[in-house]
Amino acid sequence: MNTIDFSRSFLTFRIDTLNKPPVTTSQKPPYSLNNARIQLDCCCEITDKRTKVAQQFVLGASCKTEMVGVQQGMWMDPNGDFVPIFSRDRFLNLKSFDRADKGVSLYPPSLGAQSERQTGMVADAFDRVKIDIHRCEGKLLRTTDEIVEAILENRVVVARTEIETDNYVALIEYPAKTINANERDSIYQTDTGPVLFPDLARTPVDLIAGFELAFVASNRADYAEFIVRARTSVAPAVDVYHYCKPIGLNCKNDLLSLETRP
């Protein structure tokens, strides 16, 4: 069965300020050109059952806001978590700081305060974007004993979770980076993420704006529980973003072990 080798799959966005003014940065870049290569954490393909049109979305690994190429002072202050989500033509940048609504300005300041969920068209914000998904052969693990054996043998495992509604089928693929195994009682359970959690009540053009980050746990083929990142109050007038919203769903889960090696 065909699957994804996430260790060899990347999102690369290119910013060239000589060709296009920046619209997603917090400070003036020290150089006019940068190619940011980010390993993928998740792929989500959503098919509209009415039109049969499929859209593919990718989640890049979380990183920190930085000044690239400077001798010192590489970390921006205030520093933020940055998580990119891309389709072929749209993007969603998630930025979070020590508290919600930090009010950090974009560069140049005339663009105003940056959104914690900045969305837009790729062509308007980046010089170029590449999404390279490396596919390889995988072995479908059909029984709990096969899953436990693959875990204890340290084989690379990829998970697939399929969610279906009246209008959409969403296939979420992600590496099982954390997974539990019990060979005595024949039990396994994923506990891994982040993954893309879609809002399947949205229109096709608006799907990218509705993604949330989540971790996912599953120990059987027909059910999974997500713990979704959400805005959370921790003190009067102080909110943060935290994985705190549990959602259980009937779905289809598969685990595959990679048969090829890098």
C-alpha cells in the first residue's frame, strides 16, 4: 500500500523582497532572500463528495520566529511559535506568543497587528512555494499483534485517519511519533501529533481557514479521540492557546509500517 515517508517530505516557501514585499514577517528581514524548508507533520486530503474534487493540505513542523543569518540576536523578541499550513494556492499561518492577542505588528508596521491566524493566497505572499511529498510502499498492519510487533521492532509507522460527513471525506495522514504497545495483553494506542483537524462544516474554498491543531489517540480501527488546541483563559483578561478540547469521532483508522528506508 502506498503511504508517505514524512522524514523525507517537506514544505519550502521562498521570500524574495526584491520581487515581492513581505506580508507575513514580524521584523525587516536582514537579507532580501530566504528559502525556508520545513519538514511535514501531517497531510490532509479532503474530497468534496458532491463534486469529487479533492484538496490537499499540509502541516509544517512548528518552529520559532527568528532573524535568519544574523551574527547574534537570532530569536525575535517577543518570540512566537510559528506553524504553517498550506494548500497548493492558499496558506494559513498560526502564530502564538506568551498570551493571546499579543498585538505584535507585521513588517512594515503600516500592515498593522499580525493575526494569530493569517490566511491568504500563496501568490500574494511568497515568491515561490514547493510541497514535496515523498511516497513509498507501506505494509498495512491488519491485526493488533502485527501493530505491537512493528512498534517493538522500532519500525517506522504511519497512521491514516479517515473522517466522513454528508459532504466530505477527509483523509488525515501522519507519522505515529508516539505510540504505546503492550505485548502481554495485546494493546496499542497512538498518542501523537500535532495533526490537522478540519472543520468539515465549511465551504470548499474556506476549508483552510478552519483548520485547528490537535493530537490524536486511537487504539482501534473505528474510533479516535482528538485533543484540539483552543484559546483558553488562565487568568482574568489573560488567554493562551492550549491543547484542551477533547473530541471523540467514529472514523476509520489504519496503521502502516514503512517497508523502505531512507
